[in-house]
Amino acid sequence: MRCLFGLWLALLAGNVVAQQSVRYCDYPVYPPISWSDGKQVRGLAPSVVKQLFAELGYQVEIVVLGNWKRCLLDAAEGRVDVVLAYSTAQREQTLLFSRVPVLREEVALFINRQHPVQFERLEDLTRYRGGLLFGESYGVAFDRMVAAHDNIEWVSDSRQNFGKLIRGRIDFITQERRTGELYVEHLAGAQDIVALPKALNVDYLRVAVSRRSPLASQMPRIDAQLQRMVDAGDIERWLNESEVTYRDMVSLPADAR
């Protein structure tokens, strides 16, 4: 009887531990928000998620999938608990978004100066060919334009996307300004790749929890802890540290990374 009771306690303890684990999905191609050094995911996003949920009593398991669309799909289906993403009407059907944003982001158009693009309003882009990563969304109006004109080439990798822009195979890339500018700093052949001054829009990166996750009931606690982190300056500090770390990493020889 004592053995059975001990086994029951062990199983109960195991269940408690399992319930305290959070699966976070990241597609690390957005420095300084997230990127991979070949061994682990680094950047602002994983730092925020690990610290946020550690403060709430959870361990974080980072899941990396083949593209951003897969992350969103797995979150919608409840196979992962958390992603960091922009809020859209479609995503809100399957995800709960934090009231407190992690980061304000300005979405810019990156072009090749050898192939100028005239951009004053969204409709101007219908004359051009663009490149996006699978799963990216930059607002209702932009998504409707893409659906109506079928002028976007979808890829899984930022390097492939910018490579197309360098070679003139596409006319623009829609990208968060900070990420795009940091990415092209050390990209071979990217001396003519620039961001247009006029922003496409401004959006906010938020913690998004699957509606099928047990964490769905924890959104008030998540928002409260996020607010404490913002007020303490943690997120701004991690962002600055991430930019420095990424620049240092890409400056190293490949065999030293």
C-alpha cells in the first residue's frame, strides 16, 4: 500500500511539473528580436518570454519550426502555448493577445535603389512585386491588397528574400524597420538596399497565448508581469543588448561563432 501511495505521489508531482512547462514557438530570423547563433535562439523575444514565465512559475521550452506560418498554426491548434506576434482579427480567433505590448515596431518598405519604387499610399504597391515570409501579416488593408493582386512571392528565409531584392527579382520587402536595417548591415551585395522613409504602418509586438492552452486563463497575470518588466526598463535594456550581441556575432569569422 505504501508503495502504491508513493507511486501516486510521484505521478502527481510529475503532472504538476508538466503543467508548469510552457512551449514557446519562435522563428529566429528577425534580429534583434530573435535569431539563431547556430546553437540556440537569442534576442529580445526569447529573453522576454523566459523571464516573463519564470516570474510566473513556469519553465519555457523553445520550439523552432520551419517557418513563421508553422508557429502560428501550431499555436492555433494548441501544440504550442505561446508566440510573440502582431494582433490581427484572424489571429484573434485562435490566440489571446496581451494588453501590454512588448515592443512598438515601425513597418517599412525595403527597396533596391537601382530599381526605385514610388510609394505614397498602399495602392501604389500594386504595381510592384514584393517578398514576404510565410505567415507574415502587416495589417488588414495590406493583407487585402496582397489577396486581391497576388503580387507577393512567399519564402521561408530572410536571406532568400533579400537576395531576390538585391538581384532585382522583386521590388520591395515589407519588414520591421529595425530588423531590416540591422540585417542588411553585413549582408553581401546589400549596399543599395534601403528602407523608404515613409512607414507602411506602426504595429505592436505582443505576447500571444493559444486559446487552447491552459495559459489562456492567465492573461491578467501575464499583463501585470509584462507591465512590471516595462516599467523596470527590462525590455528596453534587453533590446539594446540584443542589438550589440547580434552585431558582435555577425562580425566574427564563421568558424568562431
